[in-house]
Amino acid sequence: MLEGTLSVYAFILIFPLAVIGGLIFLIRNFIRSTEYFDADARFDGKTIVVTGGSSGLGRALSVELAKRGARVIVACRTKARRDSTAFFLRSKTGSFNVRTMFMDLTSLDSVYDFCQELAETEEKIDAVVNNAATLCPQSKTSDDLDMMLGVNYVGHFLLTNLLSEKLLKHGTSSSPVRLVNVVCGSLRSGHIVNMDELEGKCAGGYSMRGVYRSSKLALHLMTKELAHKHGDEGIAAYSVDPGYLNTGLYRNLEGPFGKFNQTCAKILYRTTEEGIQTVLYCLGSKDVLKESGSMFKDCRISDARNSDWTEKHVKELWDRTSELILSKGIKMQLAPPEQDEEEEGEEEGGNSEASEE
Ligand SMILES: NC(=O)c1ccc[n+]([C@@H]2O[C@H](COP(=O)([O-])OP(=O)(O)OC[C@H]3O[C@@H](n4cnc5c(N)ncnc54)[C@H](OP(=O)(O)O)[C@@H]3O)[C@@H](O)[C@H]2O)c1
């Protein structure tokens, strides 16, 4: 009798646990199943710029690119991160063909200085990965822009425009220079931001996740307009959704929902090694060449349609963002390089500093 009761209790306890465990296993497999890019593909001779390469996806990507023979230029938010990232990448990959530089996306001046120094000191650039991002409560950049829109979108918009002349020198329509914008699937529910929102003049409540999604939608629309503008000239642009990742991106989410998200990230989300596969694919595969302007996930095209936007909106957002940057007193073109002056004295010029090999 007692034994029977015990086994009923054991069943009542074990059965739900087994169901929950099974469900977690299935969800984890669903989230983490991804296509892997060709493990033998090499990037020898390619110079690739990665923003936000000091942690998370960007750091894993920088490691992999260096291991596969690329010269990797990593933009880091602080000078301390620049130095620690240089040490990490060199010890992890054994490659001294890694350059880490300072660039804080909260300052348009810093982005400008970074691009100026890069254009003057690098012979060529074959690819740029706009990866850095922040998911944070409402705040402002030093240019009085909304923090998330400023870092995730406007800073990368300026960087891409400033480097495009340099990129176009080496890209051809048959062998284009590649630009990858790292976005997220939830951009489908983002909306097109207006000037007030870009400047952080938000009427009503501020939705942290809503603004994050809109910043990623803006980045994807930039991909589309770049493909449209430079498609025949030698820049191919792609958006990549890496899927949910176990990184520090969720560190600023507060309350029970924040804790839940951070726990999910640890248990269920992809590793950064899984997350970088589609970025590698867009940087290295020939199959993507005809697909400039598209969004990719799991090494295939992913539909990013959003009924809110049309080609007209895409162009308007581009023009609005250029106007905004100019209104902050920042030029949208780099100064011409100084005429054949000795480069030695210039090494530490400007606001950005490089920790070089
Ligand atoms: N995690 C996810 O589930 C997920 C899902 C979809 C898409 N993504 C996208 O994947 C990309 C990488 O994110 P992650 O998950 O790897 O997040 P992460 O670990 O937080 O990395 C973000 C990177 O951006 C850098 N960064 C932040 N603010 C910056 C600034 N003001 N100036 C320059 N760099 C700055 C960070 O520098 P520090 O190291 O100095 O902080 C870090 O290197 C992002 O574009 C993100 O939107 C992530």
C-alpha cells in the first residue's frame, strides 16, 4: 500500500520534470540549430574591419577571421578595451596580423577620427562588419542623439559613408567589397524612426526593446540603400541575423523579465561560434554575390519584410540621417590624405589611437 502511494508520488513529481526537461531540450535544439560555413574557407590577403570586436559575437568573429588568415582591424569602445583585446586576440590566434583601434560610437567625432586614420594607414579594406551594439535604458550620446539609435545605427551609418570611397577603390562589380550589418530578427517589428526619435526627443514612454528593434530596422534599411546606390560599383551589402546568442547584450535588462532573458541566454541561446557562421558566409561565399541588399540567417536568405516601409521610406531615412549628421557639424567625407608626408610622426595623430603589431 505504502509502496504504491510512493510510486504515485514519484510519478507525479518525475513526469512533469521529464516533460519540462524535454521541452527545454527541444527549444534549445530549435534555437541553436544552424548551418555552418565551409570550415576550410580562407580569408588570406583580406583586410576586414569589425566593430565591437572586444566581446561577444564580434570577438569570436575576429578570432575566427584571424585564424583563417585575414588581417583583422577591431574597433573598440575604450582604449583599455583596445589594449586588452589586442592581447587576447594575439594570444588566442597566434596572429600578429591583428590591429585594434579605439572608436567610441557614442561620439561622431570619434567615428570620424577612426575612419580618417584607417583610410590613411591601411592600404586597402576588403570588408566591414558593423557589429557593435547596445541595448540600454534611455540616454543620450555626446552628440545629443538617442543612445541606442546613435550607437547601433547613426554611428555605423557615418562609418560606412566615410569609408565608402576607400572601399570603392578596390571593389569591382565581379569582386565587390563586402559590408555586413549585424541586425536581429525582431527588426520586423521595428518602425522607421523620425528625426525627433533620432535626437532622443521621445513623446510618451520609452520602450527599450522597441527602440533597439527600430535601430536594427534602420541598419537593415541602410543595407538596402547601399545595395541600391553602389550595387554596380563594387560594394555588396548584407544584413545578418545571428539568432539569439549567449552574450552580454542583455546585461542592462532589469526586473524579472531581464533575469528571465539572461537565464534563457545561458541555457537556450546559441554560442558565439554558432552565431558567427552566417557572418562568415556573407563575407566569404560566392553564392551571396547576387543577393546584395538581402538579410541572411543560418546561411540562407531570410525574409525581412515589414509592411511599414517602401523604397521611398528607405531613401528618406538615408537623407534624414545624412542631414542629422551634417547638422552636428560632422562632415560626411574624409579629408584628403596629406601629400606624401613621412608617416612616422602621424602614427598617434587624431583622437583615435592604434595598438599595432
Ligand atoms: N545577443 C543576441 O541575442 C543577439 C541577437 C541578435 C542580434 N545580435 C546582434 O549581434 C551583435 C553583437 O552583439 P553581442 O550579442 O555580441 O553583444 P555584446 O557582447 O554586448 O557585444 C557588443 C559589442 O559592441 C561594443 N559596443 C557597445 N557600445 C559601443 C560603443 N559605444 N562604441 C563602440 N563599441 C561599442 C561592445 O564593446 P564592450 O566590449 O566594450 O562593451 C561589444 O564589443 C549586435 O549587433 C547585436 O545587436 C545579438
